[in-house]
Amino acid sequence: MMNASFSGKCRGYTLTEVLVVVGIIFALVALVVPVSRSFIAKARQASCLGNLRQIGIGIESYLQDHNDTMPNLLAGRKSRTEDVPVMENTLNDYLSNEEVFHCPEDKEHFKESGSSYLWNSTQSGRNKHRLVFFNVSGDSSRIPLVTDKEGWHPGESNVNILYADYSASKEFKFRTSP
């Protein structure tokens, strides 16, 4: 005859044990999500800085073809259909593709206007050796040429800047007062 009793007890988890495990999982998720978002934002910022450096290469190529004279450009345009001289339609022959003008953090400006960046129109038509910005001349590392249209990036300045020495940075290197 077979004994109906089972000698090994089948033990399940208590409600307290399940709640502790779920609590630990939620705590880990709460820690990981902000950190991963920060890494993603910094990666996008680095990609944007790379775009600005490529734009700098395009500007230098343009200057070689135009006697070291900066292009005569407007800061930007409102829509892709506007037929005005801007970076994205003047430098396009000197760059690999139009995505160079798209900051990964930009969700609307690139679609509308064709660029996530603004040209510093105070430098339009100037010789590259005679650039001036807020009475600063001769120091191309302090003269901005191109900036983000918006403050999309993490950090104090929130924008990336391409300077006339073709360095790209998230730091402001120029001053508005002496």
C-alpha cells in the first residue's frame, strides 16, 4: 500500500520574502536608470562635439577655396525651404553628409531647418586671420564660430561651441567684459 503522505515538504516563498526581492529590484532600477541616462546624454554630447569638429574641417576646406575668407552666412533659417545662405547649404559640398548638422539631442530644429547649429554671423565675410569677437582678436581659441541652437547638453553651459581654432568644447572661452 502506498503511503499518501509526502515526506519532503514543498515550501513556497512567503509574502515578506517576495516583497523584499521586489523592493531590491526596484531599488536597483532606481539607481541604474539615472546613471544610464547620464551616460547616454554624455555620449550624445560627445557625438555633437564630433559634429562640430567635422563642421570645422568643412569650414577650413571652404577657406582654402575662398582665399581664407569666411563664408557670408546668416545665423540660421526657420525652414529647409528658405533659400538663404546658411552653413548647411553652403558647406554641404565640403562635408560627408547632412547628418553632420544634426545634434543627437535635437528633436525638432534639424527636421525643420536642416541644422541643430547656429553660425556666428559676426564672422561672416572676415578673413580667418582677422576675426574679432567682443574686442578679442588674434586668439582664435576664444572666437566662437558655431554653437548649438539650444542648451541640450548636461553641464553648466548646456551648449557646445566650435571655436575659430576648430576646437570644440562645452566650455565658454570668451568673455563679454574685460
